[in-house]
Amino acid sequence: MPPAACRGNPSRHASASASTIVADTAIGYHLLKIDGYSNTKGTPTGSFLNSSQFTVGGHRWRIKYYPNGQSADSADYISLFLFLDEKATKDVKVQVKFQFQISFTGKIKKPPSLASKKVRTYGGLGSWSWGRRKFIKREDFEKSNDLRDDSFTIRCDIAVIRDIRIEKTTETAAATFVTVPPSDLNQQLGDLLETEKGADVMSEVGGQTFAAHRCVLAARSPVFSAELYGLMKESDTTGVVRIEDMEAQVFKLLLRFMYIDSLPEMEEEEGVMFMFQHLLVAADRYNLQRLKLICEDRLCNYICVSTLLNIMELADQHHCDGLKKACFNFFGSPANLSAVVAGDGFGHPSRSCLSVMKELVLRCWCLH
């Protein structure tokens, strides 16, 4: 074949003009924590409490919180409004999409989609404040899980729509003959676990057995590697590895994570916190550092007066520095400290918990 035949095909490239309509947005959010909700209920209907000023998209904003509604017809509701705090500038005109959410921590699994939300125009001849007069009925809110220890957090997600502009570009358009799909390795490994094809090791946990592939377990966990291939091998003559002091459901999640490197979505219910506690212990036991950090991060969302001592003790026992810092941060609030001391669990702390509390006292002493 002549050398020229190996060169790039000129027909694949052509000079082309192009233009782009740019309608980008600046996205951000603000968290407003209401600490002492019951004390705000004395605010009269039509009166509001302001958040601090914050900036999104180059503009200054505040959240208006009406504990007893913005007007007479919403007196049984909590009202929330987003206020453009720039009235001194008459020429201001801003198009915005926004959404309010309430939770006990302010953290959400996934940011809300603002694509379909209604566009509100602030400033100019329009309003400087938009919101929800009947965001949530106060009676329903007080029975929900979002109000904990007399506190909750308001999250306001904002998308500021910037001026639409047209950009002209000249570029070389290249024909695409090959499309490379995204990796589906995690799905294939997950299917391998589900079908048990080629499985060569059985684990017995809590009366249940789980089939797996020893090469996968050994590659993911140095502890499994030692148990399955090294001097610490713990399988009997039938090839079954017996795992003590672990629930079957916890091991099932651990095993799934070792194959696909992620956890399934779990509903926020009462048992989820305890599941993450047990899973953190298992991750530490088998030296799965990423899973351990995931559990730490999730448990930070469950720190409150009733759970603080247990979570703090867990963090100390398993060397979870981030989770311990989150506990110290919660404990550092005078209101939270008083509530914890007054609680039932403070009277008989364990020896491990006492050591953590001693560390906390030393930190506070150094700060002052």
C-alpha cells in the first residue's frame, strides 16, 4: 500500500462556521438553620425573621422566614420567601428560579432540578420578594421527622439566569465514525455477583450463605486476601468462610460494595442510621477505607442530642477523624451541650466515651 494511502482522509474534515446561543445560569444555595423553633412561634402573622445576606449570581439575597404565615389566610402555615436585597439599585432586573426545602440537617442526596421551575423576575417594575405563602402546614411539620431537637434547616436552591447572548465561532467539524460507550464494568461485576457464575468461595454470616469470587474479595480487601490466601486462612474443609459478629444484611451490603464500589439508595427511616453504624464497623474490620468514609459522611447527618454519645464513641473506637470532628462541632454549641448533659445517656458514659469527652474539654480549654 502506498504511504499516501495511510494518511488522514481529507473528506473527514471541512471548514465550518458555527454560532452558539448562551443562556447560562449561576447556581448556588443557602442554608438557614432555625435553632429553637418553638421560640420563633411567638412571631406574629405577617412578621418575618431574616437570614443573613448571601450572594448568588453576583446579586445579594436573603430568606424571609414567617413562622406563622405571611398573611391571615396562611396563618396556620410556615411561609418562606426569597428576597432580592438590592432595592437601592433601581435598574436591577434579575430572572431567577428557586426552590425551598426543609430537613433536619439541610443536606440532601441530590440537588433539586430547577429546569422546570417557574422563572421569577426580580426588580425593575416587578416584585423584590417571591415565595410560598403556604409552604408547609405547621401542624404537619411539627409531627414530621424534619423537626428534631427543636431545630431544622431551610435550604434554598437558586439559579440566576444571566443575559442571553450569541457567540460566533469558526471551527473544524470532524465526522465521528466510532462512538465509545461509558464503562459498564461495575454493572458486569454486579451481574457476576448476582448470578454466582464462577463463584469459588462461600461465606456463612448470621445463618445465611453468600457465594463470591475469592480473587475479587482478595483484590478489594487486604484482610480477605490474608484470610483466603495467606497464613490467616479461615476456611474449613468445605471451603466455607464463617464470619462471626456480623449481621447477614450488613455483609450483603459489604459484599455488593466490593463488587460495584457503591451502595444502593436507602430510604431515610429509623433503622438506616444503625445500618450505617454496623457497616462502618464492617468496613473498618476489612480495611475498606472508601466505604468507611462513606459511612462516616452519612452518619454526620444523624448527629443530634439523642445520638451524639453513641456516634462519638463509635468514631473514637474506629478512628473516624471526620466523624469525631462533626461530633465536636455539634457539642461545641452551648445549647447542644446543655441538652446533651441534661439527657439520659450522659449519666453513665462508657470508658471510651469518657476519653473522647476529655479530649473535647481539652480542645475547648485551648480555644479559650
